Amino acid sequence: MSFEIDWSELESDVRLNESIRKHLNSYLETVSLPSYVGNLRILNFDLGKIAPNITLREISDPLNDFYEAISEDLEQSGSDTEKVEKSPNDVQFLAEVEYNGDMLITVAADLVLNYPTTSFMTLPVKLTISNIGLHSLCLAASLQKQVFISFLCDVSDSRLDTQDSILDASGSLLAPRRSLEQMRLIRSMKIETEIGGPHEEEGSMLRSVGKLEEFLLEKFQELLRKELAWPSWINLDLSDDEEINNVDDCNEEHEAL
């Protein structure tokens, strides 16, 4: 079963794009940079107008892991609630997500030439990341006014690469036959690089640019595996949005009176 989502609501959300940009920069701050790169940062993030293709594969009850995560959060926040009760409205989707869209990420960095001496020359570099492709199985669970999203494995796709799915069809859904560290998530990506300023040492600089592009691809794949690949997930708390909507409704009623 295939279905469509209102992607325009997401791609036009300035706060969402800015929030993702800030999160990516927070991650880059924790990354140890190679000697030929400095001041690596995300300048702009744009979800793009092309939505992913989503095919529903299965509907089931949410995994216990998600209920336990909510219970732990409540316990840490000092809530009197000891255990989260399951509701008939709780639901979980297993979906195949395929994306070949127009997402754009603009990255800036300083390219450092350490020859003939350390930091002999520094040039600004701007990289535009586009043509991002992925094809994966994903879990999306809705419970307790929260949404959990986690990617399970890559799906075989001859248009992206020749790698087989790491999902073992004869075994448990969450028991892949190879380590999830081998999940790529990002299967294709285009990087266009602009080097600013004079660069007489062109050969050395171009070699460093190639290394930087490989470094970025590796780190983006590493970030997605760390944040989105099972047993990790992202958790979207929708209760705050509901409270904001309730406040807006009250204000409108007050103004009407």
C-alpha cells in the first residue's frame, strides 16, 4: 500500500529546516577534523520540494522499547507515572522509504595546506550536497502523543548500488545478518565544491578537496546510523504542539467574546 504525505508543509517550515541545520552543526562540533580541514559548518539546510516515496508493508502494535523509553523519560522528569499504559490507538508502521529528491545542504570549511609548513595556506571552501538517494525499511510508531522513527536496513536497489539488503528474510525483523554499522542509508550523493581565493598550489588543494568530500560522505552516513538506525531512533513529541493549539483556540474564543 502506497500513500502520500503533505510534504509541502514540511519543506516550507523554516523552523524545521533551521532546527535540522543546528542539529547537524551540533554533531559536527563533536567530530575530530583531519589536519587539512578547519571550521567545518552547515550554512544552509533545505528539505526540498520532492517528497519520498513511502510504501506501507505492515501495521502492528508498537515495540515495547518505545513504551520503556517514554517511561524512562517520565521517571527522569520526576513524573508520578511509573508505567506507560498501552492504548488501542497506539500503532506502528513498517514502511519502505525511497528518496531521490532535491534536498540541498550547503557546507563551508577552511581548506588547510600543511606544506611546506603547518597551516601554510588556508582557503575557504563551499560545498553543495544534493542528489541524495536512499532506499530503506523504516519503523514509525505513534503512541502517547509521540512518534518514534527508526531505520532498520537498506533495501536492494540497482539504481543506487549493487549491495544486497542486510535484512535476513528467514529471521527476525530486528536481527540482521550483518552489523548495522554496514548500513549506508545514504546510498548516493553529489557534492559540488567551490574554492575561494587564489590557489597556486592547485594540485595539492584538489587532492585535499577530494579527501574532504569523502570525509563528509563518511560523516553524514555515520550521523544517520548513529541517530536513526535501529536500535537508535528519533522521537517527536507532539504534545507540545497540541498545547500550543489549545492556547491559540482559547485566545480566539477570548477575542470573540
